[in-house]
Amino acid sequence: MGQLAWLWLLPLASTISGKAVLDLTGTQETQGTWRASVTLPCVYKPSPDFQEQSVIWRQPDHNARSIFHRDKSSGDQTLLTSYKNRLTVPKQPPGDVSLQIEELEMTDSGQYTCEVAWVAKNKSRIIKARTIMLRVEKVPVTKPVIKPSSMGSILPRGTKTNLTCLASGSPPIRYRWFKEVLGSNAKRVGEEAVLVFDRLQTLDTGRYYCEAENRASTQSVEQSDFVQLMVEEMTTTEWKFKAKSTAGPFNPKRTTTLKNPVSNSSSATHEERASEWPGPRRATLPLYVIILIAVLCAVLVLVVLSVVFCRRKTKTDLTYEVAYNNNATNITNGDVCPASPGGATGACECEYEEPTIRIDNYTIDPMKGNEYVIMDTKTDNEYESLVRKMESEYEVVDTK
């Protein structure tokens, strides 16, 4: 009896757990744009205990007619000709059974029901459904925005580039490109969303803008802001080197966008238009050149300081001291007067010192006769007589 009760409760438990796992989620209402695409969300969390069996999308407003059906045997089927080639339900990721409708028509507005069936391991079947409201509207085109290429708006001659006009609204959206010409009306240069330049020339330099319109915007045409395109006279290699080594005003990825564009029928003067053109860019030195100049200046200053210091040190070391030695006079004792500025002596009074007769075996006075006299062999008397003779001779010489 207990086993029978357990077998009866097993499908019920699986159903209850399946209800908690297999809930369909998504928004209750979705806005769609006429002639555009829209996705009606319908998602559930997959469970290993249940296997998806079928997916059906219905329209409750039209007697719950089926517009899309999917199962393992027949695959994906669009059941109404009005939706042929316009309905898609993704197969990945698991659990996503949202409905995508292409090229919305105004008649597509209404309620849509997402219905999903699963089979449990015990062969029980579970069905879940949810309803979404779709409102299709005609949306006028928005103000377009110009997007330059990744290379920027300042490019060398011969480069291939493009400008893209971006706008949103009910498709189809028609685009037109214009180039401003000073002194006359703007010149139409393209009618696609992307304006392509195969090989830029200097004549392509100028200001460009685009216009966008659709069926919903019958009263006015939206116009973008101006974008400045500059073409420089240099090769691609020179431009790449300049782009890498130049800092400051030159930036190849900088885009010049001028606000308050002047329409074709504007009454602005030529002077006002010319004042909006960007002025010439100032050339700047590369950063590595500035660093090299600074290093050279520092080295030059160090060399000059070293030379000055070495010269001062040389002058201090080369100090000469002149000393005079005279056998006849004694400069240290101050016995000789300094010479006058004119070269004559006697500018000051000098004392004359009588020569001193030394009693040793030599004298500083000149002698007559023999140049050398042997003194050691003489006796005291001979020595005294010799001294008196020398004194008498000295007196005679002095009186002359």
C-alpha cells in the first residue's frame, strides 16, 4: 500500500518542482519601430529532469491563431504567409525561445503568446504560456552624427578613409552627404550612409555634413554638425613618423566638429564662415629632441665650470719666490737699499759698514799679489806684520 502511494506522489512532486523551474520570463510590453526589427522575450531556466517538446507562438487577438511552431519532428515552421521569412526563434542558448520579427508593419501590433511544452522523465507533460503586448510605431529619424574612421580626420594625401552618418528611426532612412563650398551652396558628394574616399587628395580638404530622413519625418530633414577633414601634403611614411614623434597640437585621431552648422539657405556672410575654419597649427619639436638639447646644455655648463676651476687652481699653485744671494752684502739684514723706480740707487740713506777683518784663516776682501796665501805656516809675528801691511794697503786704496 505504501509503495502504491509513493508511485502516485512521484508525478505530482515532479510537476510541482517543474513549475518552480520552468517559469517563462520576459517583459509584459515591447515597443517596436516601423520597418525595423523587434524581439519578444520568452526565456526559461532549463532543467535536466525535463526535455523541451514544442514551442508555439500565437496571436490571441486573431482567434489564437498560430504563427510559429517548432518540434523535433517537423522543425521550425512559419504558419502565416504574412510572416514568411520574417520570424525567427533561436536554438541557442537552451531556454531562450524569444520571437524575433523582421521589418515590422503597423498591422503587427497586438498580443503575442509564447507557449512551451516539456516532457518529464516519468513521461508526464507540462505546458506553460505567457502573453506579451507589441506596439509598433512610426519613429521620425533622429539628428545624425558623423563618425570618422579609426585613422582620424587629419590624414596624408593618398590615404583611403571614410565618414559614417549614424541616425535612428523607422527605416528605410535616406542619407545625403554635402561638402561646404565658400561663396556658393554646398555640393552634394554622396547618397549613402558611408562616404568613402579611395585616395585622398588636397582638394578633399574641407567641411562635410550629412542629412537623414525617413517616411515618418515628412516635414523636415535632420542635419548633422560639420566635420573638418584635412589632407596634408606628405607621404604615408612621413605622416606615420610625424604621428609618432609629434606631441601637442598634432594628433591624427583628433576630430574637429563645428557646432551650429550653416544650412544651404543660411544668410551667414563669407567672413563668418571663414572665421569658423581652424587656424594653422604651430609646429613643435619632438620630445626626444627637447631632452637631447637639455642634456647637451647641462654638459656644456659642466665643461665651462671645470675649465674655470682648473685655471684658478693653476694660478694659485704657480707662485714663485725670488731670493737674492750676494756674497758682498746681506739682503736679509737690510744692508742694501732698494732700487728707485728709475733704476738708480741711493733713494734712501744706507750705512756703509767697514769691512771686518776676521782673525780666522780667510777674508772676504780682495788681495794683491798672490791669489792664494798659505796662512798655517806663518808665525804669530809674521801674521801680525801681515795684518798691518794689509791695513796700510786698505787705507791707501780707500783714500784714492
